[in-house]
Amino acid sequence: MAMKFLSLRDPKDAEEPGVIELLYLIQVKDKQRKEAIKELELKGYDLAPYSRNSYEASRDGKVYRLWQRLCPKCGRSFPLDYFMSHRGHEHLWCAECRLKYPQEADKVRLHVAWQLEKGIDPLAEQRCRACAQLLWPSKVKRGQRTCSSACSEIWKPKVVRHCENCGSRLNKNQKKLCKVCADKAREERALNAPAPRPCANPSCTSGKLVRPPRLYCSRYCVVEHKMTSGFYSQISERGMEAIHTYKQVRGEIPEYTSRVETVIRNNKERPPRLKIEREGKVWGKEARFVPALQGGVKGYEGYVLDFSHIKVWAKTKKGCAALLRAALREQRVSLEQEEPNA
């Protein structure tokens, strides 16, 4: 009965199946050991010990061995005899996995038979992508897909990239231009860069120049210009118009239920009329509003954490924040000198 092998080293070699079968008989079958050795010697093969109870046959520079391969089920590597069945057919799984999962192993055997009928290699993932030889288990575990550097060049040749300007070869860290051309292009961009221009805020007194595409020298000028030009008022008017239209069509404001729940929860946790310590932001900086009495009237004393020497008082948190913004606006020039440009 002829043996059937899946893990032939080179599927294109017509002599390999017969030699591998004889080497397998030498290693496993004691009764047929001498006959197999004589047959190999008659064919002109030189036998030499390869490992324990294993031989290799060589002739005309070709060496044949019982190669090891990986079991797809357990991921361990075994020699060929661990995959051979009692009928002389090589199974995809090792002997331990076949004994542990007999029903699944039988399904795998039928699937492998179907693949062989269709001309599909069951061990394609363990073969070299260029020469189709069986890879060593260690290379398969490392994720290598070729058996040598020569096969790597054949399967996935290296792409040599050149500079778009001078045509010199690029390194892997260089994208389109070499170092010399990239430096020249950088100098040209610096010479052709647009000239700096004054701040777009007409009331800016800092006298700083900004480079395009920037428009303002600081975030203070951004907010102040939008306030004076009516930008925030226009946004508020558009929002109120959209809410009014939405209410006319649907009979309630957008997300009315969630808004009501949020307002009720906030009023219980932090009542608006209750004088308690509150937090907020003024010109993008953290501010604190502490309850304070002035002339027997309850109100808030507000200050900015970074400029605690500036303190204002008002009856409400909103009024206190407005006074803080006005006080900081007066000292905007000194504040810009202390902090970096926005």
C-alpha cells in the first residue's frame, strides 16, 4: 500500500515521495528496516545518521530527511512519524491531538481529502511563498513566509525609491526628497512665506505682529473683537430663531424632557439663589466666586486664581464675572506680557 504524504519538502521533486517512504520505514518499521536500507543503497543514495533513530539520504547534492513540521491544532513541532496514521497516510494533526479530539480529527481528514481533490495544498501556510518548500517550524512560529533572503527578494522585492528632485536613492525615513533637496525646499518656503501682519482686532494696543494664517495675537483679542463686532449677538439671535421655529412646528423646545431633568437636578444640588462657593472661567482662566457681605447685602466676591490681587464684588455670580472681565480687560497688555502668545 503506497503511503501518502502532505509535508513533502519540495512538491516538484518526483523522487522525494519514494525516498521519504524508505526513510520512514527505516525509522519506524523494524522488520522492513534492512530491506529499505538496501533499496536506497541500490539507488545510489548515501545514508548517514541524522538524529536518534533517523537517517538522511543524499545523492547528487540533494539531501532527504524526515522533516519536522507544526501541528495546526496544538502548535507544537513533531517529526513525520507523529503525523502518520496506521494506514500509511499523513494526517494534518499530530497523534496526541487525534487521540484527544477524534471526531474533529476525522472532519479534518475529510476536509484535507477534499482539498487534495481540488488541488489545494493543506500546508500552504507552512510553505515558502516563493519556492513552495516546507518551512522550518521555528520560521513559521516567527511569522516568516520565505525560506531564505533570495526567496524574499523573489516573493516581495524591495522597492527602491528615488528623490523627486535629484534622483538620488532615498532612505527608509525619507519620503519624497533627499536631505539636501529637503533643506533647499525648506529655505525656499521660508523666503516665500507671507509677511507678518498686525492683529485683526482694531482695539489691540499690544502692537504685536502675527504670521498668517493667524489673525489675532492672543485669545483676549479674539473674544474682544467678536464681542464688539456683534458676533456673539448674531449667534444668539440665530439660535433663538431656530428654537422658536422648532417650538412652532413641534410644540416644545428641543430636548425639552432632558433639559427639565437637568435644571431640576442642578437646582436641587446647587440652587441659583443660594449663596455658596462657585467656580467658573473668565477669559479662559479659572475663577472662584465666594459668598460675601457688603453693606448688609449678600453677594459674591470674585477673583481669578492666577491674579488673586484683582477682586470684585456683585450681587450675582454673572455680574461678578462681568466685572472680572472688565477688570482684566483693562490690564490686558500686562497680562499678555506675562503669558505666551495664544
